Amino acid sequence: MDIVKVLAIAGSATLLFLVLELIRRGRLKERYALLWLFSSVVFLILSLSRSLLEYFSRLVGIYYPPSLLFLIAFVFLLLITLHFSAVISGVSDKNKRLAQELALLRQALDEIKTVANDRTASREGDSSIGPK
């Protein structure tokens, strides 16, 4: 067994263990868990099966089969980055909308306080003017 295969298996197994541990501790949300589990299992299968790795690398036109693992990892990380960019954009829009709604609510609350203070002041003013 060559060193590249050992490193690939160790890295894939470590990734799978890490993903399972994060899921178990509740640190990885369900919407991302399946994607990470799928990718780590694919890496582990391709790392364990040299013939399968060679088949797919020949299919793609890669001459050094372990390079296919790096290509798959790069594409996966690119897709994850794109997905997170879309999620962050959505969260940013929601955050902006919430900030605007909060500002409107604060303005309405200030107006209500002003009206309540004016009524309280006018009641106190009416009672002091009355007969003694």
C-alpha cells in the first residue's frame, strides 16, 4: 500500500468521523449534514477502491488517479462556498429588513410615549388649576 493511498484513507476516515461527531453533538445542522456525509463517504470509497478511482480518473482524463480526489474536493468546496454565499446573502437581506422593522417599531413606541406623556402632563395641569 503506497503512502498516498494511506493518507487518502486516513483523511477520508477522519473527515467521516469528524462529520459524524459534529452531527452527534448537534453542531452541524441537518440541512448540511447529508451533503458532508455524502462527500466523506464518496472520498472514503474512492480512497479504498483503487480500481474505482482509476476508472473514474480515466473517464475524466486524469492520468494520476489520486488527483481525482483533489478535483472532487475542490469542486465540492466550490459548491459549498457558492451555497454559503447564497445563504449569507439571504440572511443579510433578512437582517436589513429586521433592522428597518425595528426602527419603525421604535419610532411608533416613541410616538406612543410622547402621546402618553402629553396626556399625563395635561391631566396634572388640569388638577393644579382646579378649585382649592
